[in-house]
Amino acid sequence: MKLNEILLETPKPRTKSMNYKAAEKFIKENCSEILGVYKKSQVRLWRGVRSDGEYLFGDSTKRIRKSRNTDNYYTIIMDNSSDWKEYPKRSRSFICTSDSDRSTSYGTRYLVFPIDGTKIAVCPQSDIWFGWQKALGGHLNSFIGDLNMLASLYDVRLHSGSNFVEFKKGIDYLGELINKNEQILKRASKYDFTTGESYKRNIIKNSKNLYAYFEKLLKPVDFKIETTSNYDVDGRHECWFSGEAIFVHWNPAVDVKMKRGEKAIDAFIRGL
């Protein structure tokens, strides 16, 4: 799944419109840390949202977010693995980006003000789809596609919602079947799997503890955690956080009216 498939609001939005006074008051009282970062530097946190409101209040914990147009396997693993315990839950987070231009591809561009003390997870790439290229031998689609192919070979239906117990039960059962009859996998064409024969060998080798193997593949190597007080992310990185936030619409068309080329969003920050 591409970032633009998960960065948009779903039919039941987790945000609602508010007026300037309410947004200003909330930011000053609850978002002073990220505001201080914005005033001292040009690093920013952006999100594309399907909305045209000038100011939005959001709470990502109001609803479980599921992956769109793909299976939810990696989100289930990340949400439940001890390796990710310090990170915000993906299923309860707003997916954002450090690149303002990239955010416009996913909806209306908003500057994000998470509340003080919020943890912000940072992906090593512009899209989590490419966050484990070394471990997976490709992008995340390779992992999802190969896992589905594996389940198909052994006629196992994997849970792709948000129920970790059912998902792990399916993976454990799949591992048992592979361990009992590895010939089914060995006879499969190498072209059935993105990573070819190496994938098949690794699956057979780790069949007795298949979930642990997948969990190891998706460890947060090169990922990092920042907070609203030390957020300092340059370049193009997918980021995510869980909790309340204010979203401020930046309309570049307004910038032409500003003196000395000052961006409207910077004027807003300076005025707080």
C-alpha cells in the first residue's frame, strides 16, 4: 500500500472543524513544544486531509485505522510486537510526512500540531512501503504478496483485520503445515515468490516459529522516535503519532498577498 492510500481520511473522520480562536487557544495551552520547534527552525510535520476547513481538531484514538487496498499484516505485527512497544500504535495513529509538497498528493495540506509529550515515529524512507528494503529484499508489497502466496499453497486463510490473536493463530498453523510437509513449498515455482528460492529456504528453516521470523523481518531497524520537544526531521520521511492534534490549513495562494515573500503559514506560527 502506498502512502497516498493511507494518508487520507476515511469515511468516518477523526477530525472536526474549529474556529481560529479555539485553535489558537488549544495550541498555546497544549502544543507549546512543537510550536517552539516550528518557531526556531523550518522543520515541519504535515498531513494531507480530505477537508477544506481552515482549522481542525483531531484525535487518532477515536477509531482503529486499517490498511487500505492491502492486507493489514504489517500493522498487526507492529502494533503487537515488543520490538515496537515504544512506538505509537499504527492502528491508532495519524500518518504524516515531513515533506509539505508530498502531503498535497494525499489531500489538503495541513501543518500538524500534536499535543505536548507526543511521540513521533519516523520512517527511514518517504513511505513505510520502503522501510525494510534490506530485510525484505524489496518493498513491503513483497512481504505481503509472498505471505499470501504461502498461505494459498497450504490452503490457510490468514486474518487481515485487527485481531492479533486470530492472525498469530493462522501464522502458527501455517508454520505447522510447512514443517509437516515442506515438499509443497519446495515444489512451488521460484517465480511464485518475489524473493525466489531464498524466501522458500528461510520459511522452511523458520517454520517451527514462523511468526517470530516475520516479526524479526519487520523490526524497527533505522526507524526512530522523536517527540514534540525534539522533533528535527529534514527531507522526506513518513511519520506517525497517536493522540490529539490541531491541523492548520496552508493555502499557498494566500502567500502571494504576504509581504517580503513570507509564507502565510510562517506568519501564523510567528503570531502565536
